[in-house]
Amino acid sequence: MHTPVGRTSTWWLWVALTLLMSVPVAATSWRLIADRGDERRGEFAGAPYGDPPATDRGAGSGMDHAIPVSVDTVRLGTLTLQVSATGQTEASDRATVAAHGTGRIVGLAAKESDAVRRGQVVVRLDAREYVLAVRQAEAELAEAESRYREMTLFDDRIEDPVVREERADAARAKSGLDRAEIVLGRARLDLAHTALTAPFAGRVANLLVDEGEYVGAGEEILSVVDVDPVLVEVQVVESELRWLEEGANAEIELVAFPDSVFHGRIRSINPVVDPETRTARVTVVLANPEGRILPGMFARVSLEGRSFEDRIMVPKEVIVERDDRKLVFVFESIPDGPHGEGLARWVYVATGMSNDRYVELVESAETELPQPGTLVIAGGNYTLIHDARVRIAFDEGAEAEAP
């Protein structure tokens, strides 16, 4: 289909008129947008682009917004040092029960983990051979005694006591009486050793044989361990040994009991430092009446060290480190400002000793020393800057325990 020339010209004329009419409208719209932009820029024309006003400094947006934080207090009290170490539990006493002679096991009176009393028979060896050895030794002793009596039959008539004693000694040696007594004593001891007993009260561990087995002299049969109390042995670095004393308290956490904390005392501190590890062994004793704690369990131990009175300190979470320097944020209320709102003032501090909860603040020529009772920010402080506007969301210092 072909469009007539006259109609095509009319159509293009209509399109051109439409475009010409729209140009003033678009220009007017653009002028309005530009004017509004100028007005908006005028709102900030007098505001600096440097630091925000003092009351808003640190808020990060230039708006009246208080950052929620929690606070604590600077304290004056006794700082008790603590030393942390890891180790494992050990039996307070351990002994190996071994065969004194050769023989076949004819009785096991206890199995692993059984409780035993001191002197209780735990293993019996076949004693028949040892019984015969005792009888033979008794017979040989009787013969030696008979020979001795014959040799000293009339010696009671000798008046000189020194001479009588010399003849008696000679007769004992010649008759074989001395030797026979020794042989009998040894045979009886060997017979007694066929009944192996527990050296102390404890529990049977590491049973290595079964009934009917043949064992040789010196062969290990089982162990007896005493697990009440149980010991915890840890290695402490030499620089921290000076804070520890025997008898001090200790808290023990065992992997086997993740929800429990056990309490013990330092029993001993090894006076020798290992030259390779630069540590010394510290032994903690821990009551274990139920026998739940077994030797060999992994333990984390917190050892109570020396205490220092009248120390200014803060909780550890109060300390922030910026550019390798330590600081705290002191809370300063705003005069006539909203309740619980204030400014976070950046204060450099010097620290001294610490334990797992508190850090000592000490005097220094380059830092300030906040005084006891000063409010310091403990939560939400890691992202703050100087003079940030803050709001107390929770007062940790009101409920915190004394150090």
C-alpha cells in the first residue's frame, strides 16, 4: 500500500510542531531542578567540611546521634595475679605389681578399675614348688641344728664366757646352721611372694596378664593407682614462677567435664627450670572422692599468684590499643544534657600488672591516671573516637563484682 504524498507531508509537519512546543517545557523543568539544587547547596554553604560541632564530634554523621555503650568504673583494690598453664592429671600415687619369681598365675582377685585395699591379695601364683622348697629348707635346718648341738654338748661347763662364745660361733659355721637359717628364710619369702598384694589403697590399672599365664621373675603384672586426690602437673614459664606460692588456690578446667570447674591447691613447685623449655613443673592437688577424674586427662589450670593491695585497676575490656598505645575512653556527662548521655574522652594510660579480669593503671609522665570511681566505657568502645557522643545502655560497674 502506498501513502499519498500529500498525507505524508502533513504527518511530518505535525511531528515537527510537536517537538518545537516541547522544548520550552524541558528547559523550564531543567531550570527548576537546577534551582532546587542551588537552594539545597545553600543550606550547607556556611558549614565547614572539617570537624563536626563538639557535641556531635565522633558520631560519624554530623547528626545528633548518641552511640549506645556500657560503662564500668575505675577501682581501687587488691589485684591478685593469676598464671595460666596447661597439663594433664596424674595419680597421686602409682605402683607396679610385678612377679618376684617364676610361676603360673592361678588366681586374679581383681580386674581393671576395681578398688583394692592396702595389703589385699590381687594375684596368686602356683605355690606348690615354693612350698616344697620351704619344707626342704626346714629339713636342712633341723640337720644343722643337730650337728650344732653335738659340737657344743659340754660347752656349758666352760667358765670363761668369751671362750664359750667363740666355740659357739665356730660350731654354727662348721655345722652349717647359719647357712640353713638363711636358706629357710629365703624359701619362706619366695613362698610369700606367690601372693601379690596391693601396696596401698587404690584402683587396679593396666592389667597385663590372664589367669593361667606363666610369668617370669620381674615381669609386670598390673598397676595400682591412687586417684583421690588426683594431681595436675603443669609447666609454668620461668618469668611467672615468682608470682606463685605453695598452698595457693587453683582452678582446673577439664576437657572431659566442659561444664565444671574444679578447685585445688598448689602442692609443690619444682625448684629446677628445664633449660630447653625454660619452664618448671608445678603440681596441683585436687580432691577426687568419686573417682571421676582419671589420670591422663587434659587440663587447663589458672593458678592464683601473689596479691597486691591498693592498686588502681580497670576491667580488661576497657583497654583499647591505637597506634601501639593503650588508652581508655572516659565517660563525661554533658551539662544540662539528656540523662545517661555524654562524651567519650580519649585518655592515654600506662598499664602495670594484670590478671585474667583486671589491668592495673600506673602513673606515667606521658599519660593520665584516672582516679577510682571514674566512669570508663567498657562495651562499644573499640569503634569510638575522641569526643564521640555516647549513651549509657547498661551500667556494668553497678553490678560488677569486686576484684
